[in-house]
Amino acid sequence: MSKYNTLWEYVQKSGKESFHLSFEEIQEIAGVSIDHSFLKYKKELTDYGYQVGKISMKEQTVCFHKVY
């Protein structure tokens, strides 16, 4: 179980085609702040039917897309 499992489950339960979450929202959902290790963990999300899209450092958002 990774530190982002709570976030992956949240994304999966959303059922949306694609959406953005702010770094702050991710911290509230996952209970941990987003850091450089997120790049390593993001591949786990495909097991939940989604993938991580654009990560904007300027806007501090992460885009999530449903995988078909």
C-alpha cells in the first residue's frame, strides 16, 4: 500500500472522464503533501483505471484522465 492509495481510490470513485485537483486538495485527500516521489507513485493509478496527466507547478494542479 502506497502513501497515495487514498488519493487513487478517490480518483477512481469520482467516475469523471478527466478533472483537476490542486496540490492542497491532494494533501487533504491523501493526508500527505505532494512531493517529487509523486512522479514515481503516479504509475500505480493505472491499476485504478486512470492516469496522471499534466502536473502544473505554476498553477499547483494535477490533471487526472480516465483510461479506456
